[in-house]
Amino acid sequence: MAKKKPSYKEAQSELEEIVNKLESESTDIDDLTELTKRATELVKYCREKLRSTEEELKANSE
């Protein structure tokens, strides 16, 4: 079963959690790669969501 995409707010919240973990000195080096990969996925998702929303707004204002 495919994993449900998070809402923008959920993705943003998860990104904030990851940043907090990365900023703490207690983050295990083994987790660093996985956290960075997940953060990259979330940033890409948020950018796509913002881009599609902007396109919809432009289309609706014409």
C-alpha cells in the first residue's frame, strides 16, 4: 500500500523536528544520513506543493 503524502503543515512540522535533531549534539552519526535524506524529500515535497498552489492561483485569477 502506498504511503499517504503528508499535508504541507505536517511536512513543515516534520522538517522542524529534523532540524532540531540535527542541531542537537546528541544526534547519532548513523541517523544523520537518514535524517538528511528525509529532510531533502520533505523540502522537495513542500516546494512542489507551493509551486502547484501558485499555479492554481494564477490560473484562477485569469
